[in-house]
Amino acid sequence: MYGSKLFLEDVLGKEINMFSYPHGDFNEEVRDKVQEAGYKLGFTSIFDVNTERQDRLLLKRSDIWNTDNLNIFKQKLYGDWDWLRYRRFL
């Protein structure tokens, strides 16, 4: 993981601080390796809202779909769709 980070930084000529877990899949060991490699932020595919106490290497996301129009996209940016995190309780 560290080697790929260095390779990309060399190719792009700038530091890379963010990591997206492939298919959003991770475990504690993978999270720790991301930290060891020097990443500051890590993104999962877990749909939820991040809090100030959220582990910065296990950040959650809001789904953006190819069918979203500009208005829906803006609503998601401002948190208007955060109610979707409760869909599992329905």
C-alpha cells in the first residue's frame, strides 16, 4: 500500500492524503495499514453521516447516483437526504 502511494505521488508530483477503500471494504488491519502509509483520510462505502468524533480513516459517504439531477445533488451536499441512513429500520 505504501509503495503504491509513493508511486502515485511521484507520477502526480504532489502528496496524496486520501484513500478510498476498494469497494468500500475494510477491516481494522486494512485501516491500520492505510494509517501507516501516511493517509490522513479514508473513505468507506457505509451510508451515514460523519460526526466530529468520526475516525478520519473510516469516513462514511452519501450515495450519489447517475440519475441524480443537479437539484438532488445539491440537496445531498447539504444533508437533506441524510434520512436515508434510517432506511434499514423501516
